Amino acid sequence: MLFVPRRDLNRELWDGPRSGTDGAVALTGVDEAYTIEEFRNLVAKLKGESNVVWYDYARPVHPQLHYEYLQPLTEMKTGSKNRIRGFCHLVQNLRLIKSSAEIERMKVVGRVTSQAFIETMFASKSPVDEAFLYAKFEFECRARGADILAYPPVVAGGNRSNTLHYVKNNQLIKDGEMVLLDGGCESSCYVSDITRTWPINGRFTGPQAELYQAVLEVQKSCLSLCSPGVSLENIYNLMLSLTGQKLRELGVLRRSIDENHFFKAVRKYCPHHVGHYLGMDVHDTPSMSRSLPLQPGMVITIEPGIYIPEDDLAAPKRFRGIGIRIEDDVVVTEDTPLILSADCPKEIYHIEQICGRSL
């Protein structure tokens, strides 16, 4: 049973055609279709019967629809005949493990996004506006068949890369600075979420390369752990330990720091988790715990980073103002993890090679 907006020729003139009830049955294969206005009758009928009603009233997806049509359902939770149960957790359980068909779709969107990154890297001649790289990335995604961007991308040059959710994307990136681009696109209802960081002039400085290589080595170690039985929380703990070791080697953290303060100090320079579930949404199945053992068919991101603001006087001066994150999309399999973003360059030599291509 499906409820759809009624046909309205005036609104269709402005907004495009509606399926109506007859079209909804033909399009979706449901047994019956009614107008949304008729939903009131169903609610009244349900209140007089003994039913289990599956509805997440505590977190309505559509507030207007909830208050206009579905609010009466919440009154049933105190009645003796009816019970309301949320079903979000059931849907999220279904979404957590992808079918082979879903993984094929995610392979496509991963390839599209990777190619868009390559072309955006190639276009990164210094100086360059963040807005230009934003536009270039979106164009390359759409030109390859993406429907939309999966989320507003982060295109952060220089010290702005230390602001994790920087989305203004309106400043000039100067020669010698790096850019952190966290972007993804959506195709056939499935999304990607990839991050790369590179020097805008195509050449890593010594400090940039040191910090970048440290993050890359941590990321590779985390990727190797993406196998059945291991959880995102396990990988996160590994990320913190390895990142702390790298920060000690680079002189960002004192080697003498005691274990009680070690992880707190590491989280100062990497304040986010190692990853999240991915699928039809960027942060897919958000109610599912990161402590769940990974299973074949799960898709996750792996995204360690190190962020050293320019005003951090405790850090070596050569690293100040540099923020680096490297993020890949990963399918958990019975064997080696499948990297959906494998076509997106992340080795220093490969990035410099792409940025140095001739027009």
C-alpha cells in the first residue's frame, strides 16, 4: 500500500508530472495506491483495531507529514489495543550488508569520483581559487554520469584544512600551500566519500611530504585490518596508536609523554573517528554501532588524518598550518579488502606526476 500526492494539473504545469494512484501501482508494483489525503481514513481505521504499527514517531523523517497526518498514530502508544514500534533499526540492518548488485553500483561511483579527483588535481595550478576546484570537481563527476554531489565538499587550502567541516570554499590557495578535498558523488542512489590532500603547485615540500607520508602509512595499516571479525572501533584504536607513534617520530609529541596522556594528545591532532559505514547515504546506517564485527558486504570508509593549526606553538614550526587526511572507500570481503577508490592517486610520486602533466 502506497500513499502518493494526488494529480494536480496546475502544480504539474510548474513542477512536472505526478504519477497519481494509477501510475504509482504501475511504476512500483505495490498492490494498492491512495492519495495522501486518504491517509487520514487509514489512521482512523487503525485506531479502532488491534495492530502493531511500524512507525518511527520519535524521529519523524518528514515533520510536516507527521504533524498533519501521522500525529494521531502517536496517541496509540498509550492505548490497550495498539502498539507502535520503530523500524529504523530493521531497515538499517538490511542496508548494512550490500548485495553484489549494490557493490557493483558502488564500484561505478567510486571510479567516477576517482577520475574527478585526477582531473581536479591536474587543474590545480597555483594560485587557484577553492571555488574553482569545487566547480571542477563537480563538473567532472557530473560529466561522468553522477546525478549529484553526495554532500557539500570540503575544498580547504592551507591552514583552512585544519577546519574539519570547512565548506565555504571561497578563498585563494597560494603557491606552496596544500589543498584538502573531501568530496563524493551520488549515482543510482549510492554514494562515494573520498579525501585527498595535495600541493597546489604539484610539488611536496619536505615538511609536507613528511607529514603526508606519515598519514599514508597509518592509512595503509588501517586498510589492511578491514577484514571479517574486526570492528571499526578496533581499527580506530589502531589508528590512534599508529598516529601517536608517527607524531612522536616527527617531534610533534614528546617521546616522554606518559600513557595516561598519550591518547588525549593524539586526539588533539586527529579528533575524528577512523571511518563510518557507507552506502545509500554518506554516513549510512548511523544507528549501527562501530563496535560491530565487520562482515563481508559491509562498505566503510578509512580516513586517518593529522591536523596542525598554524597557531599551535607546541608543534614544530615546519608543520604548522598543514592539515592532511587520506580517505578511501572499502568493501569488506572474505579475503583482501576491495578498495572502491583504488583509482584515486595517493602516493606522493603519483600525485606529483599527475599535477605535472602537460596541458
